[in-house]
Amino acid sequence: MSLRVVVVYPELLGTYGDGGNGRVLVHRARWRGIDAELLEAPADRRLPAGDLYCLGGGEDGPQLQAAESLRDDGTLAAAAAAGTPVLAVCAGYQIVGRSFPAADGRPLEGVGLLDVTTVKAPAPRAVGEILAEPLAQALAGLPTLTGFENHGGHTRLGPGVDPLARVVAGVGNGDGTEGAVAGRVVGTYLHGPVLARNPALADVLLGWASGAALAPLDDTEEEALREERLAAARRGRRAAAFRRRVEAWRR
Amino acid sequence: MNALALPPRARAAVLVTRGVNALSRHLGMGSGTVAGGHAGLAVDPELLAHLAAGRRVALVTGTNGKTTTTRLLAVAVEGALGPAATNATGSNMPQGHVTALATSPPGAAAVLEVDEGYVPGLVASLTPDVVVLLNLSRDQLDRTNEVRMVASRWRRALADAPRTVAVANADDPLVAWAAQVAARPVWVAAGLSWRADAVGCPACEGRIAFAEPPAAGWSCTCGFSRPAPDVWIEGEDLVTAGGRRTRLRLQLPGRFNRLNAAMAAAAAGALGVPADEAVARMGTVGEVAGRFALVTVGGSRARLMLAKNPAGWVELLDLVCPGHDPVVVGINARAADGRDPSWLWDVPFERLAGRFVVATGERCRDLAVRLRYAEVDHRAVPDPVAAVRLAAMRLGAGRRGAGTAGAPVDVMAVDGAPVDGAPVDGAPVDGAPVDVIGNYTAFHDLLSRAAGR
Ligand SMILES: [Zn+2]
């Protein structure tokens, strides 16, 4: 039977090319001879059964609509409870938590897959390249994560989750950590999409979903992209540190 | 109206505009259109309204196609109304409009490209004869919410403009919603290449259902649906008021340019120019601000195309996709492009399968990974000139090797040929140019590196 990768509500949660995560997973499975299919699941229908679910970013209105639909539907929570892997990015990460902020800051109820709460961060939004070193036990040995973040939330982690990574450059959760992991549910602010820039993370999710040992792929092009983005983020971090020193010196 | 009829303050502002523009050109600070307009508006904030008084005015706006449609409309009306004042350099904010009007003969008709956000202000201050509303979708910088806000601002502006003819794209629900309240709408079946931003009904927040192409049409359960078009394209013909047919022959390639021409012809009609005359004049346009220009880059012939957002990419992929030849795709992520190239995953690059794609520009690595997952044969070559050269070599080799009907291209012979840099009139010569699509700064980089431009 083929591996079903479900992209959840692409019309509501697809702001930053996040549909790409589903495509990356399906191709990386097929290139290894694992039969896989991509299911784009619209919000006006019941969420189909899947072996791996991907949620992307979205704006305030669609984010709320997606959270309400997912809670009413119940499929995602049941699947996660049964150990099906879930990758939730940006607004998707916020809604799989306990609560997330409306446009006016009022807390809204999340889907509750992760023990995290997100509140509105003071302006400005976190926008830019982000680098983070994986921390979570389940992801031990993964190389540095690279992505682009664009969000206005600070996410507080409860005792039921581990941080996904430690921020090296960028903002992430807002407290020096980035993302959260519990069981096989992974939440992150990294888009880009995250799996295209971090194929090793894609393979962790695929390994969970397929239960198969995965043969290595030729990721030369991903490596070239990663090297370039890691260097760019480090340059950005040095420039920001320099600006801070100049500011401090002027005061 | 004559410049002397302007109030003294506006007259002074015109002199300041011209002076600052001349100075800015003289100092090599660019083409000299924004600085002067800025200075003129500082002297007289009402300057635009004064300058527009007594002219026929058409505004052209939308996410995609505004520069091309503005050019087509300006050319279309020139025969009947004389040379038009137009912001041909693409500075589509009030500073650019001031310069276009202040440097044109008094009373000349004005055909102005307008940034989507400035439409309400200009409709109120200029009371234009025509507003052309092409389409509305996301670009790299703004997302859907912003697009809906723009539509509702257009709607309010048009509700308060009883004299203005709104030439509006009936196939785009956001545009249709904005123009629905216009006193004098002219509906054009101008297509919609990107639906992702139009699925939410602007009238009721429900979902718009689209007919499957080639059928046109869309509707929502609330009753809001596609207005019956007054102007459309049928086969080779443009059909206008009363079912009148005119053969539409353009040099500009692609279905989307035919649709831009339909919008321009409808607007020209509203200004009193018959369709056959407008169409004949539009057929003389071979390139618009470098778009579709045939140039020579590093000794190789190339046709340059610009795509600024997912909808624009879909249009250009439609245009180049029937072929088999190599294509160059250039991606940058500077401020003007948007710093985040994740939109690459919204564009259906899968359509290039079967072609050899040279990925170039500052973010060619992002594109290379995208093409890998689209399973498109490709190579990343960061330098755009080297990228065009590689594609041209593959094009020449492919044509010779396959023994196709097209004349074989000897890349070495093209090198240093006398056409270097000069745009060549007319449609592409069979078998010669490489198709090059770039996003905003990647396109402009290549245009400036095309020798002699
Ligand atoms: Zn509706």
C-alpha cells in the first residue's frame, strides 16, 4: 500500500510555499522505491486518513478557520495520538498548540497536539533567515536547521514538549529555542519550505511514517543550498552583532 | 488647456518638477521621473488635479500586465487623440504621474499606469474617464489579506465615481466585486491564471466555485457570479460591443498579452477609438520596457521575459511550455523581489519537464532544488551571462543533433555579430533566441548586461 502524505488545507495553510514539504516527502520516498502519494486535503471536506500530515503557514482569518475545522473534524488529533507523524509549520505550528492569538491578541483555542501556547509578540514581526541547532533527543545527530521565518508570535513551551532546536541566528520561539517536538509531532517556525532546505529532517519524518530504513540519496544540490544559506545567516548575525556594538558604543 | 491657465502655484510646481528632473538626469541619478514629481508635489499638493484638468484620462492598474496594457492603450489612442502623456518608465506612483503630465503637451490625453494602492486617491482627484482593472493577486511582498483590502478600497472609490467607465476583468472575482458598484462597467473576459487568491468570496466569505477550463465562469452560493462579458476573445478575433469582430494580430507573444490587448481595446473604445483602429495600432508594439525584447547577451540571442509573482510565472510558463528548447530562469531575492523565495514552491515549475533549464541569479541554488523536486533536467549557473551562453549552446547542439526543421544555430557565428545589444524588431527569428525568464531584479540585471542597452 502506498504511503499517504496529506497536505492539510492548502487553501488556508499554504502561505509560504509550504505545500512544497509534501512534495519533498513524496519524491524522497519514491526515489527510494517506496510507493507514495500526495493528498491535498481541502478544508470543506473530512480530513482523509494518512501516514504523515503536513500543515503550513496562513494569515489570521484562515488560521482560525483551520483550527476550528481541525478541532471539529478530529482526524488529526486521533492520528497524532496513534503515533502518525505530523509536521506543522508557522501558523500551522501555532494552531497545533494549546492556544494561539487572534489578530487582536485574544487567545484562541488550538488543536492541542503540542503543549505550547503562542502569544502576540511585541512588534516588529520576526522576518528573516533563521539558523538553529537541533536539540530534541528524537532528532539527535541532525545537522543545523536552516529556514526563513515570518511570524508575529512568541511561543512558550510547556513541560509536555521538548524544544526542537536552539536558535543560532533569528528569533524562533522568542526565548532562544525554536520549535517543539512531542512524540512524532514536530512544530517549527522554519519555512522555505523547511524540508527542501533540511532533507535530513524530511528523512526522519519519512522513516517514522514508513518504518523503513532509508537508503541515502544524492543531496548535492540541497547541500549547496544549505551551505549558501548557512553562510548568509551567519553573515547576517555578525552584521546584527556589529550594529548592536555600535549602538552600545554610541550610548 | 494651456499651461498658462494653471493657477500660479501649480505653474511654479511644474517648473520645479521639470527643473529637478533635468538636474537629476544631469547628475546621473536615474531616469529623472520620481525626484521631480516629488518636488512638484511638495510645491503644490493639488498639482495632479490641476494638471489633469481638461484632459482625457485613463488609469491602468492590477497586479500583472499594467505596464504592457498601459503601453498598448497609449499606442491605441494616439491616432485619434494625439500623443498621450504616459509614465512609460514604470514609475507608477503620483511622483511619476506628475512628471508624465508636466512634461507632456498641454491637453494631451493621459494614459497612466497606477500602483494598485494609489487607485482610490487618483480616482478621487483626477476623475478619470476610464479605469482599467486587470486582475488582483498576491505578489512576493503582500499576501492575500492585503489583496482583499485593495479590492474593497477600489470598490469604495468606484462607487463615488459616477463619470468613470470601469473596464474590468469579469474572470477575476475580486476585480468583479470591486467594479460591480461602478456606474458604467465594461466587462472583459480577460482570464485568470492564478486562482489561489480568489477562492474566498469577497461578498460573503464563502467559497467561489470555478467552471473547469476551457469553460469560463464562476459563482458563489450567495448569488455573486461572473458578470456577462461585453468584450472577449474568440479564436483569432476580438469581439466588442454589438458582437463586432476584429482580427487581433499582435507582435507581443502569449495568450495573456492578447487578453491585455482586449482590456486596452475596451478602454480605447470608452475613449471613442474604434476597435479596428486600436487593434491595428497595438499590433505595432514589439516590446514593452525590455519585456519580450530580443537582445544579445554575452554573444547569444535571448528573448527576455519578466515574472514578478506566481500569477506572472504561470502566464510565462504557459507561453514557453509548448516548446522543447532550453530555458534560462533567473531568481534573485533582493528587497524589490522579496527577500524570501519560498514562493518558488507555489509556481508549477513541473510544467518545464522535458526541457533543459539553466537556473541562474543570486538564488539559483533555491531554484535548482525546486527543479530537482519538479524532476526537471537542469544545471545551476550563478552568472546570468554564462547561463544564457550555456542554454544557447545546448539549443544549437540540440537543433543540429536532432536535425529538426529549424535552421541550425551556430553559436560561434552569433558571437560578436553586429546586432549586439540592439533589440531586433518583430517576432523571434525561427530557432534563434533562448527564452530567459527572470524575476524583477534578475530581469533588470540581464537587461542591463545585454550589450549596448
Ligand atoms: Zn459569496
